[in-house]
Amino acid sequence: MVSEPYSVCVYCSASVDDPAALELSRLVGAEIGRRGWQLVSGGGHVSMMGAVATAARAAGAKTVGVIPKKLVHREMADVESDELIVTDSMRERKQIMDERADAFLTLPGGLGTLEELFETWTGGYLGMHDKPVVVLDLDGHYRGLFAWLEQLRERGFAGRAALERVVLTDDLAAAFDALDPGL
Ligand code: AMP
């Protein structure tokens, strides 16, 4: 059996077209390819999601897209994916993305991205999986969120160990090193 390359699931916006966000997406995709890893993504060809996948393929990475059939048009299914999995539901999408990933990387995003980040993060601190959960935040997109989470810790709503289960960094290389604990 041929073993799969190390697989990183990237969560990010499927709506913005901000040049800095797209450039970050391209850098991340290129780094996945440079490291010989595989990308697991939401399978859309739009916005940051599309930019990560396109850059990853251009850098030689295999890409796996997982998209619910209801979003095939809205998020323009990434038909160039090496593997495009069309699911019946959002839940199935997330489950397959989780199963196929060795690590999770979150870039700037909106509600959908937050939902995915929190699911993998909480699963990690509850011991459901031991895969790295990393947030790459170059421009302070998540600063307010993490400041508020720190307040939750001070008020007893979140534990220190739970908060430390995620690696938050503004450095691309540090993010990738955290994604691969074998380094
Ligand atoms: P957003 O951060 O809102 O731009 O969304 C980023 C991606 O998350 C998009 O591909 C959405 O389809 C996806 N998404 C939104 N809600 C969910 C959900 N409940 N489960 C899985 N993916 C979702």
C-alpha cells in the first residue's frame, strides 16, 4: 500500500478577496508543496480556500477537496483537485476532512472557519485526537478573539491547558514547525 503524504487541513475564508489574505494563502499553499505535504481543504475554488489549493498544486502538492453537494456551485468546486469528495452534508464534510488530516491549520476566516477551528480545538483538548491545531495570524485578525478567550480563562470559563492546546503564531515557519511535531 502506498502511504499518504503528511496531510494538513487548512481552514480559511471562502469569501474575502483581500490581496494580503490571498497572498498569505498562496504562501501557505507553496509551503505545503515545498515540504512534500498534502492539502486537505473545503474543496472550493473561491477566495483564500481556492488560493491555498492552487498554490499548493503549483508547488507539487497533492490536494484533496471535500465539499458538500449544496456548496458545489456557491463555492465553485475545485475540479482541479487531485481528489474531490462531494458529501451529502456539512457534517460529513467535516468528518472526512478531520479523518484525512494529520494536522489542522487555521488562517483568517469568518464564521465557518471559526466553527471548524473550535471543533478541532475542543476535540483536541478533550482528548478525541492528538493532532496539532495551529492558528497562523499574521495581521492580528484573531487578536480580539484570543484576548476574549484569555478573559474567559481568568473568569474560570476556560482552562489554561485547553487554551494552550492551540498554537497561535504570526510566523509562517513557526506555524509549519508546529504542524509537524516530528521535526
Ligand atoms: P467562512 O469562514 O465563513 O468564509 O467559511 C469558510 C468555510 O467554512 C466555507 O467553505 C464554509 O462552507 C465552511 N463552513 C461554514 N460552516 C460550516 C460548518 N458548519 N461545517 C463545515 N464547514 C462550514
